[in-house]
Amino acid sequence: MKSKMSLFNPGIQKQNIKQHGWISLVYFIALLFALPLRMVLLAEDENRGNNLTIENLFASSFAPQTLIIVGISIVTGIVLFRYLQVPVSADTMHSFPIKRGQLLWNQITSGTVMLLIPVWLIGIVVFLIVNAYPFFELISAGDVWIWIAIVSVMSLFFFLFTVFIGMMTGLSLASGILTVIVLMLPVGLISLINANLSMYVYGFSSSYAGGEHIANWSPIVMMSQLSHQEINPWQIVIYFVLAILSGLAAWVLYRFRHIETATQAITFKPLRPVFKYGVTFCAMLVGGLYFDQYESMNWVIFGYIFGSLIGYLVAEIILQKTWRVFQVRTLLGYAGYGIVILLVGLVIKFDGFGFESNVPNVEEVDSVYFGHGAYQIREAESEINNQLFRENESYIENVRAFHKEIITEKPKEMPVVVNQRRFYNNNYVFGYKLENGSMVVREYQNISMDGIEEEMSAVMESKAYKNQEYNLENVDQTITSVHFTPHAIHNGRLTINDTEEIKELQEIIKYEISTMEVEDMRNRGMEWGSLQIGTENGEHENTFEVPWNKSFEELDIWLENNGYLDQARTTANNVNSIEVVRPSDRSDGSMRSPHQVFTERRDQGNEVVELEDEAVIEETLKSYSESGAGEYFVRIVLEGDQMYGVIPEGQVPDEIRSSFE
């Protein structure tokens, strides 16, 4: 008999309200506690402090929103279509005189109404609260409408996407888990691939290929960032379109889904290999990344094999719904996967795509960046800091020559030193902006200077590099103040405001920066502190920072001649004592922090020498680094403070060396 039922079936809608209406009530109550009630508590809290302001209805004060929106929307999709995962319910629902498309539409309509009505009601309550409390004066009616639009669209998207994923599985639990996995997959998979490629592809920059920009590829991560990041209106439109497409895709899959696939992990046979090898691949990447901590290629290979094998067996157990998966067919499937991965690995190992050896030709390069952080290139691309790239032809050629030398020599990795990455510029990032608008980025981490000193000096000692890294161009501006900020907390902060003294300092600072050598710039542990330089900018003062390197001898002389030295930095005059330790067991000295060496000195019976001569103390202050490799470790005791460090080889005062002989 031909069905006369319309796309909107009152009977089904009434049944859904009776059976699943609690979803709407739970959603309303959850949002009520997360936003309106929280807003009232904040507005009436007399102890909240005057600095607390709310400019965003997704602010961190209302953190549970993301969990509520994502969680309940996914649960709605699971509950309304649970009949597809239960054999008896599937047979019953499909025995009614109603087409599948009509049944799907009615279920989607019920879910949409259940999710949107609570959101709109909460929006009205929020609007009333915003107008009732002056505390929310920064939130406009437009902000409330934006909140309603975002939550409505994202609730609809998560719901319909869950329905789409649910068509591909016959298990309710799997439906929810797979939905979350697929929504997080872009961020998670890209991060895993980037982390693994950075281990084997020389010059691959995982921080550039990954980073915060991939967060928008996952709607869940994007939602979690709304507290501090505005959403683009086009993103709302895109997610609305994706919601519609998810519904249409679910309809297409529903037409071809067999009723008897209920309780099966994957309902469509062509998708089962995708699931199986997808799980295997992800588990393999996790295994390799985990065992990379042992810094041994053998352990990494073991991690790949172990992780992929576990992932493959788990996927087979889920698909076959039995533990008895140890069959010849299973082993052949895993062997085939292993062969494919081995071939891919060989291509990567031998640079089959020419990635490692690629240095753009000079005529292709529009501008170049050389520095120590790939994140700066992302900032330049987003125009947060678009002055980083240099168009100077000689600088471009020097950067290319340095890059080529690194590729040719492949300098060995520096030995691991505690906090070394904090204090050493051993990471080198090359960014080429090409004439065709594309970008070539390479990053080399923790490499030695051996064999590349000349090319490195040509780049890092150039004016272009120092303008970028040390604000050398800004020093030529009209300076209003210079603040000396030492690392030692006992020192008072010296500020120079006198016009004549500032002019003298200005010339000295320019000279010191322009004459800095490579080793001075690489070892950031050899700094007294920093210089905060204020410049005129209309009615306001702009401030930029310059490192205060221990190689700045002219600056030291100026401070001493003007009677500022003791106030500006640590000198022998304000040191109570300096202790020096030379560990008896120096086999792993590079792995320990100076603080750790002094903590363990009693247990290991290390001799401690206390310096008394004022000249030796001053020389030690100038020689020690806050971190690095060396045989002699120091503890500097000040009034109310103490500092630890290591004296690099080649800078050890003779008096200290002779004390341990």
C-alpha cells in the first residue's frame, strides 16, 4: 500500500517528544547553569576584583559551554537514531508504511527542535541579564545574537555530523566515539605526522607545518578557543553548509544501509579496510613517537612495529567481534600494510621528493627570513609582524649559502644540556617567500657550529639579521628612557632618563649590537639581563627590548664611570660568596643543571672551593653562563637571592682551575 504520510509525521514527532524530550530539558538546564546563572553570580560577586571584565560570552569564566554544546549535540544524534543500532528496533521502525527519507527527516526535525529551542530561550535570558547588570556593559545586543548564531549552527552541525557517522556503524557507543575521533582527526593526525616527519626528514619544520593555525580544522578545538579568539562570520556560514551536507550525506548512506548491519562496527564493507588501516597507521605513529624518547632508532622502529601490530589486532577484533583473529588472512593483511609502509619509509629516507636538498634559486626568491622560530613566519604571514622578511640581495645570497652549507655538512646534534634550548640559539629557521607567492620553510634543531662557522657569521653578524633580532633600527629613534633589568632580583632597577646620558647610551648600544659576534648571540645564558628602551610615539611611549650581553664592555665602562655599575648589575661588591664545584663524575655533566650539581655534591663527595679574591669573583661573574656544558659549576650567593651557572670551557679563570689541581 502506497504511503500517504508527509515528510512531517505528527505521530513520530509526538513519540519523539515523549521518549526523548528530556534532551531538550537537559540542554536548557546545562546551558542555564553554564551561562546565565554564572553571569548573575559574577555580576553580584563583590569580591571579584575591579580588573575582571567580560567582553565575550564564551569567556573562560563560562568554560563548560564547549563541553555541553558538543556533548549534548552528539548524544542527541546517538539517541534519536539508536533504533538503527538495535536489531529489533530497526526491524520495527522499517516495517512502518513510511519511506526511509521521510523517517530520517522526521528524526532530524525532532533533534533540531530539541537543540535549538533551549539555545534561543537561553539567548533571551542572557539578553535580559546583560541589560540588567552594568557589569556587562562591554557586551552588546549584537554579541548576544552572535552567541545565539554560533551555538545554534554548531549544535546543528555536531548533531547532523553524528547522524552521518552513525550511518556507518551499527553500535551506538562506536557512533559517539567515531564522531569525536573524526572531528579531532585533522588536528591529531597532522600533529602526529608532523612529529614523526621531523624525526626523519632533515629540515622539516613541524612547528611551521603544525602550530595553532591547524586548530580551526577541528570544530571541537575551534569551539574551545572562542574564549580568546573571535570566529570569522564565514566560519559560521561554512559550518552551516557542512551541517546541511552532513544531513544529505546521511540520507544517501541511509538509502543503501542494510537493516541487518545493526550491531556491526562498520556497516559498509568498503569502509572496513579504511577503518582497519586507519587505526593501524595512527597507532603506529603514536608508538614511534613514544619510543623516540629513548633516542635510539632501534627503539623507534620497535615502537612502529609494536604500535601498528596492536592497532591492527584491535581493529580486527572490533570488526570481527571476536578475539580469535590470529589467522593467516590477518597476518597477510598486516604484512601487506608493512610492505607499503616500508616503501614509503624508503622514499622518505632517501629524499625521494628532493625535500631535504631543496634550496630555492636566487631568481625565484622575493624575500627571505632567517631566525630561530618558525612561529615568527606564521606571524609574518598573518601580518602580525610583516617586517621579518628581507629583500636585500646580498643577505638573500648569504642566507642561501648558509642553508646550502647546512645541507652539505649536516652538522651533528649538540649534546643535550639542561635548559639548553632556553639559553642557546641552536635552532635555525629558513623561510623563503617566492615570487609565485608560495613559501619554502626549513628548520634545523640543536645543531653544532662545526664546519659552518664562516657561513653562519656572514648571516648572523650582518646588519639585516641584527635589525630583525635586536631591534637595531629602533635604537636610532628618539629614546626617552633606558631601563636596566638584571637577572638578579636583589638589584634595584636602574632607569636612565637624562637626555645627555641617553644620547651617550644610544651610541654605545648601537655599537655593542653592531659588533656582537656569533658566539655572543648564540649563548643567551651569557647575559646580565635586558635593556628596556622607551621611545616616543605621540602621547604614548613604546618599549622594545635589547639583550644585555656580557660582551658589552663599552657599556660596562660607561656604567662604571657614571657610578651606576653596582646598581645596574651584579658585581663583586654585592656578592656574599661564590662556590665552585667540579664534579668527580663528569661523564653526564652535560645532562645536569647547575642547581642539581650543587644539590648532589654532598652525596657524591665533590670538593667545593669558595672564592674570596674580589678580582677573581668579578672575572667569574663575567665568565659563567646560566646554562650550558662545562666542568666547573658555580653558585653565587647574594643578599636574599642565589644564582647557579656553569663556566664554559675556555673561559675558566686560571685561579679556579689551579684550585682543583
